[in-house]
Amino acid sequence: MESERDHLTRLAKGEIASFDVLFVRYYPLVLHFIMGFVKNEEDARDLSQDLFLKLWLHREKMPEVVIEDAPLFAWRGFHLDLARHMFTKAYLKKTIDRLAGYKINKLHLHLNDDQGWRLESAAYPLLTETGGWRTFDKYDSICIRKSADDPTMALDKRFLRDDTLYGGYYTKEDMREIIAHAATYGMEVIPEIDMPGHMSAAIRAYPWLSCSGAAGWGEEFSHPLCTAKPEVRAFAKKMLEEVAELFPSDYLHIGADEVETTIWEECPLCRATMAEQQMSGARDLQTHFVEEMHDYLKSIGKKTVVWDDAAEEEGVSNEMYVTFWRDWKYENAAPIVERGHPMIFATWSHFYLSARPSFDRWKALYQFDITVAYPGMTDDRLMGYQACVWTEEIPGEAKLEEHIFPAIQAFSERVWSSDRDWDDFMGRMPLHYLIMDRESINYSKNR
């Protein structure tokens, strides 16, 4: 009689075809589970093969079951800010592997901001050559100071130049690799080019993009694009065209948050445009610009996504998707949905993972009930939820992991399961801690 080990060997070689399909598909999952408990990889493989073989040999004695499962939301997103601090292509791919394990299916990449431009442009090469670099700013200095006591706060030296400049960017080929890697998991990569505000990096590269001919700071936010200039609107469309050609996603996020409209009120060209088009104020310039970019994206087959700042008032097309983040504007959520905008919920207080990790924050995320604080809102009015990481004080891989894990486990269950129990969830977390230990993930241990 053939021994179990010999039988396993033949099965693993694919000599028994019916087993081959199952082995290829499910053995890695069994191995992943076992390695959460067994540190030695060779021992884990032996145990996994033995377990898989026994399950196969006794399959006829095992009851047949049908597991029915489906996600609560179609949009289970994760946002990562790459403008403040960036990460290598290899590390982004590793992060995608980990996110996919928790059923995240939308990866929103924030590719530009005042602090840096992170995506190669053939049409405007100075965006990365000049706009991709900055002298150390306020948050770099904070990270450097904190790194004396916390090594995870050190700036990643791979993105430093002359110990005074921080920067870098992803080539189009880099991004194609990232997109393709995510696609193997069914994960969609959604680019964000934030405009017309948060454009200091672009203005440093091309000063004519601003009203004043230079980057600067207004009462609250940075100088925006001078949207009254035809050449600036042409720049924006050309940039969106380049990005749209690179990313196969149906969605393209144009930001449109935190725009310093006081600069437009002081600009003669903007004031003339407002008078000519009988606008009631500078806010109308923002609406007009966002509408024009939306129309352009629609003409090339893309769906526009904006932060809720851009949809706060009536006047923008309800074809635009809205990422709702401003929880202090809680009363705006229901009216935006009622005007017909599809909404992704990513509020600052619960779904921003940039704050200091804590047990209380994870529990609040897991137990979040939209009906409590958002009048007229229910889960079934949303496309889904999105966790967001902003990297002002997250300068490297270890610190990023501390903010993502184990918050992402709580988030993934919040957006997948309709039947949730915190105590049951916590009872299952020890296995995930073991897996994260095996993967050398620097997860937060702040209980």
C-alpha cells in the first residue's frame, strides 16, 4: 500500500489531476495559517503538507458545506499620501500584498501636494525635476527631532539629497508595475492629482501657474492655480490626460479641497473673469474649474472623484463621486447624497489612520455607526468606506506599518461584514498578531 508521504509526493507533483487544482489553489492558504504558529518554515511546510494530505484522504468522510459570503460594500478603499513622504516601489507592492489579504479593493494614491510631485510627466518634466524636491519643511524637522528617541521617525535616506533636500518620484514604468501588481488581486489603483489647491510643488516648477507668478501662502492654505488663465486650464487638462492614459481605473480623483480663494479675490484677471461671467464670488471660480475638469474627464471616459469641499454647495454635476472627509461638516453628508452624488465615507475622526494609534481608536473604527452622528445617513446610501493615511509625521516603512496595523484589520471587517462583534473580533486577533510577527510587520502594540 502506498504510504501517505509517497501519495503526497505524487499529489504535489500533479500526478493526480483532481488533487492538483485543489493543492495549487489552497495549499498556500494552509501554509500561511500554519506559519502563524510555527516559526521554522521547513517544519511549517511539513505540517501543512501533512494536514492537506489528511484532509484529502478523508474527504469522503467530511461533511459538504456551502459557504455564502459577500462584502457589505463594493468600495473598500485605502488611501496613501505619497507627497509628504514616499515609499519605494517594492514596498508599495508589499503593502498591496498585505492590504489584499484583508480584502481592500481600491488603492487611492495621493500623488501631489504642496510638499512634492510624485509622478513622472512627459509634458511637464519640471514637475518632478523641481517640484519633486523640497528643502526640509516643518514636518521633516519634527520627524528629525523625534527620531532621536524613536528610530521609526527617521527620514528614509533613499529620498534625501545632500542631507537638506527630500524628494523623489515614480516613473511611469514604476507605476505600471504597481498597477499590474494590484490587478493580480483585483485591486484598482485610483490616482489623485489634487487641484486647483495644494499645487505649490507644481507652481515651484512652473511659476506662471499661479496668480502672482510664485508659490506662496494665503490666510489658511497655499496659493492655488490661477484658474482664470486659459493656459493654466490647458495645463490641468494635459496633466489629467497623461494620468488617465497611465491608469486603467475608471476613476480619477482631482482633490479640489482646501482652496485658498482669497488669492483669486486679489487677482485682477480672476476678478475680471468673475465679473464677465457674473459670478457671485471666488467660490464660483472653484465650481467652474471643477466642472470644466469633470467635463474633460468625462469626454475621455473617466469618472471624476472630489473631496466633499468641492460638492459642499449646489452647482457641480452630481455625476461626480464624493469622498466625504470633513466630520465637522457632518450636516453636509445627507444633502450631498440627496443631490445624487455617489459617496465614499472617509471621515477624519474615524477613518484617518494618521493619528496616534490606540485601542480606543480601533474600537471606535470597528463599531462606527453612521446613523449616530450623521443625520439622514445610513450605510446603504454609500458606495463604501475608505481608510486614509497622511504622512506628514510618517516618514518611513516601520512608522507606516504602526499606523496601518492592526487598524486595517478592524477596518476590513467593518466594511466587509454586516454581522460584527467586537469581543469575537478581539478573540480572533491573536492569530493575526502571530502572522504579523512572522511577516516582521511593525504593528502598533499600543493597547
